[in-house]
Amino acid sequence: MTEPRGPVDASRVPRFAGPATFARLPRLDEVSRADVAVVGIPFDSGVSYRPGARFGPAAVREASRLLRPYHPGLDVSPFARLQVADAGDIACNPFDIKEAIATIEAAAQDLSAPGTRLVTIGGDHTIALPLLRVVHRLHGPVALLHFDAHLDTWDTYFGAEYTHGTPFRRAIEEGLLDTEAISHVGTRGPLYGKQDLDDDARMGFGIVTSADVMRRGPDEVAAMLRERIGDRPLYISIDIDVLDPAHAPGTGTPEAGGLTSRELLEILRGLAGCNLVGADVVEVAPAYDHAEITSIAASHVAYDLISLLALKEKP
Ligand SMILES: N=C(N)NCCCC(=O)O
Ligand SMILES: [Zn+2]
Ligand SMILES: [Zn+2]
């Protein structure tokens, strides 16, 4: 096995020069194979409020230029341990949500084989559904950690079944999730009614609210989650609006009272050792961002997810 090809050396080529692949890693077509492919999905036709997450992948890549190769919190050099490469964007139809979902599913399936795990950058939360279909095909029903201000288990909007507020209800209906180990983290904000919570609980979800994170702290929360997940194959879906608008203003449906970026990163670090099989970071909408606050947070979150993958045995 040849050594993984890592990021461009920042001591030779300034970080602000050259193309913005994620973390200045090689493109997938520049390496023979990848253990982890970072893929963008510039799709936001499923949003219920502010549009703009279609520009998320480009903004997160741009904000990822400053990431360095060693993760001291997890004591790992993810890009040396694994071949990580940027697979570019999945081009999908912005005028037809069902067609876009089918395109995403097919493209993610192609990228996933063989032995390549995906860290996906959205895009709105609609994209989690086709991504879960792909991990389900490879691993069977998966445990899910869903970091989000919102439940995203609603049924329909304007009669539409496939939106950014509904992916996890569809995933449950399709049998993609291991309902013994599915949790929302960071939930907060007004709902349509109490029924939303009853429906969600009936689907099997546990909820760690944003206030729970504040009261119990990230270490205890991570320990609780680890306990529930065990060694099941785990998918992590992170809606950047799980962060407080102070930490992530650049998003489509912001809610007050969210996590700090420090809390989110610490919870992720507390998940080291989990059997992570794939992950996404969604809902970065750069038009509402300031000083790249949101896209920098998202780039660090993606880096931590890759680091968690690097801590697992190679496939
Ligand atoms: N997935 C995100 N970000 N938001 C869902 C909000 C759904 C609503 O408008 O009620
Ligand atoms: Zn959300
Ligand atoms: Zn969401």
C-alpha cells in the first residue's frame, strides 16, 4: 500500500492559493482509491424558509483551507491514516426533487463502492434520505445520530413528502434505521404542536435537547449516546443549525438557544470508537453568513467526522 496522498503542504504553497478542494486534499480522480470521499451536494430545492444551501459545499471547501493535518483532541492525523479525497459535487436537478433524490442515491452508491465511506457536505437536509438509502444497502438498518435544532420527522409540507423537514420520517417508513438507536441532539424551538413530539417518539427517536446539552455537558451526553449506539453501524447527520445562530448565522431555518461550536465538537470527540459508516453536514447557507463563521464551523465538524473515521480500523 502506498502512503496516502495528503493535503497540499501549507509551508510551500500558501493556503490562500490554488483550488479549494476540502482541506486542500487531492481530488478523487488524482488518487487510485479513497478510504473517505468528501462529496458536495449543492441542492436546496427542499427548503421551507430561506434558500441558499446550494452554495454550502463551495463555502465549506473555501473555509477548510486552514485545517491542519493533526487533530490533537483525538490524537490522530486523519489524512495520513486514511486516503481522503475530494470527490467534487453531485450535480442534481434543482427543478425536480424526486429526480434529484434518485440522482444523489445513484451517485452516492457509485462513490461508496468498494470500501469508501462518504462525508457529504450539503445542501439542505433532504439529501440525508438518499444517503441513508445507500448506507442501508451496505450495512442494513443503521443507528442514527441526528444533530439539529429540528426534528425533521414531519410528514409533508404543501403536500410534498420529500423536503428538508421530512427526511427522517421517510427513512423510518423505508426501514432504513435501527430504531433501537436513533437520537436527535440539540433539538429546540417552537413546534407545530405536541403531536410532533408524540409522532417522533412513536418512531423510536430519543431526544437530547439543546438545554440537556447545556445542563449535562458534552462528556455525559456523549457517554449516553455511546451507550445507546453500542457497536452498531452508525450514521451521523449534522444540520449546522444545531448550533446557536451566534455560532452559525448562515443557515436557512435558524432557531435561538442552540449549541456552541465547542459543545458540538466535544460531543463528536466523545464518540471516538463508534462504528461510523458515513456522515453529512448540511444546511450551510453562506449568503446569511458573516466572516465565514458558519462555514468555518462546518469545515471543523467535517474534519472531526473524518477523524472519527480515521480512528476506526481500515475497512
Ligand atoms: N431541516 C431544517 N433545517 N429545517 C427544517 C424546518 C422545517 C420547518 O420549516 O418547519
Ligand atoms: Zn434544522
Ligand atoms: Zn435538518
